[in-house]
Amino acid sequence: MAPDKTALEQLKIHRPAGPGTTRRFAAAGILAAVAVAALAALWWANRPRALPVKTALARQSSQGDAATLLNASGYVTARRAATVSSKVTGPVLDVLVEEGMRVSEGQILAHIDSSNITASLNLAQAQLESAQRALGETAASLDLAQKTLRRSEELASKAVVSAADLDTASAGAAALQARLERQKADAAVAERAVLIWKQQMADTVIRAPFEGVVTSKNAMPGELISPMSAGGSFTRTGICTIVDMASLEVEVDVSESYINRVTPGQPVVAILDSYPDWKIPAHVIAIIPTADRQKATVKVRVGFDKLDPRFLPDMSLKVAFQAASGGAPVREVIVPKTAIAHADGKDIVWVVREGRVERRAIALGLVRDEEAVVASGLEGGERVVIEGAEGLSDGVRVAEKTL
């Protein structure tokens, strides 16, 4: 007969849970919690941290411009500029101009010491006067000899005087006639000598060759000036430099690889480095038909559509060669200049999207002092990194601080 289950249950020994068992369960739970906390702390310490960066918004210009085909840099130059010197060598007596002074054509700029030339001119004038007086004396003697010759001819026809007397009178008149002609030539030479010394006297007065502005004063009173440079001496070769401000234009060196984008008459936008917010309308005057083999560039002359007193010689500027008029306007995307980076020979920007950065290749347009125009590769309204781009790569999380 099978034993009764109830009887068997009654035969089991039931021991109550003691305090040692409870402690073991509690310790195991604490150890598990500590291990979980340590793993969490380790993950937190080694988690991929967001790199701090500073960003700015790429803004779109409020007005579209013609498409920019090429950017270059150059300098303001003057087609008419001259360092005015002297034709004669001598010490400077005075200089009547200062830098910035506007002068007219023919205006006196300076005087050169003319004391030696004055003495030579006085001598030439005295020689001319002497030659003219001798000419008058010979003319009077010739007149008397011609009268004597005529009387001798009348008397000879009546056989009153001999043929020898007639020959003597004729020879005397001919000799005086020859002397008179030679003295006329001497007087002409003396007159030309006077003109030469007068011209040299006039050369001691330095005059402006054309209307313009004095940009430099090169000589001071007391200095020796000469039309030729004397090496190792203190001789000056110029009084001052005059620039015709109406002839200002721009000279640009364009890489020969891109010269095919430039044509005469092409519209140009110029921006002076001194006035980065001023867009100056200009145009291509000419392409100089020669290349610089050292720099691999071609010189292009660019003229301003309208001159302005703020244009100064040797100012540096940047120019943007525009598409021909009539092209569809484009809208510029403008970013801070610090957002432009370079990688693998290309211009790039770092764009922030949903907390991560994306490397974006761009086509760079006109670069100003603080801003750069992005021709393509970026849309207005996107955020770009302007600080903290070092060490960034595609997909890296960033913590941005917006400008």
C-alpha cells in the first residue's frame, strides 16, 4: 500500500530562515548594485563627448549680383605720374610745393641756382652787342668804299685816273663786303649763344609738366640736383613726384590658367582693402598681350566707372570679374571668413546638422576683410563652424555656441 502524502509531509523537518541567510542575500544585492554603478560610471567617463565649437549662420545677401567668374587682387596705379627733375645740375634754391598740394600745368615747383648761368648769359649778350657794333662799323666803311668805287669808275671813263687806282678801289669795296658778310654770321652765332644761355636760365625754373597732385617731395633747399644719378654721392635726381589723379586705374595680375575668363569691357566689382563694404563698379580696359613667365600671370588693366577722391595710388584691392551684362542674377551666400578651411587642396566649411558636423566642399567667391562669399556648395540659413574646427571629422558630435 502506498504511503499517504499527508503523512509524508508531516515527517519533513521545517527549519526557519536564520539571520545569516538574510545577510548573504543582502550582500549579494549590494555587490550587484555596485557593479552596475561602476559600469555606468566607466561608460560615462569614456562616452563620446561633444566637441565645443562656435557657429554662425550662413546668410543670404539681400540683393543678387551678376555671377562672379574670377577673383583676383591688384593695386591702384596712375597712368600719368612723373618724378620732376632738372635739365641742369646745381643746388636747389627753394621748393615751392608740399605733399598733397594740387598743381596746375606750368606751375613753378622750384628754382635751381642760376648764378653761373647768369654770368655766361651776360657774357654772351656782351659778345652779341660787340658783334652788332662791329657790323655797323663795317657797313659804314663799305658804303664809303662803294661811293669811292663809283667815282673812280666815272673818272676812269674820262681817263682822269689810272686803271690801277680803279682796281684798288674795286678791291677795297669787295673786301669790305666780304667782311660785312662774315660779321653778320658772327652776329648770328652770338645771337644763338644768347638764346642757348637764356634756355639754360629758363631750365633753372622747375615747372609742373601736367596738372596733378604732389605725392612726394624729394629735394630740399641746399641739396644738389642733377638729371643724372651719381653713384655714391648725395646728388638728388628729382624735385617731387606728381600724379594725375584723373588717370587712376587698377593693375591686376591674373593667372594665365584663368585669363580666358577675362575680356575687354567686362564688368568688374572692385573692393578696396581700406573700404571693405564699398563695392566699386569698374570694367576691363585691356589685357596686356604678354605673360610673366616667372609668375605665370597676365597683367589686366581695369578702369573705374567713376573716379572718387578716396582712390589713392598704390592702394591694394580685390576685384571680381563678373559675367557679361544680361546674365541671370544670383544670390550670394555670405559666411564669416574664419569659417573657410582648406583640406586636400580644396576650400571647405564644417556644417552643423542635428548636433553633428558635416564636411562640405565649396566654391569660394569674393573674400573681403571679415566675410567671404560662397559661390556654391552652401545654402543660406545653414550653420557653419567658425571656431574650434581643429580635429573635426565627418559625423563628430559637437556642442555649439551660436554667434
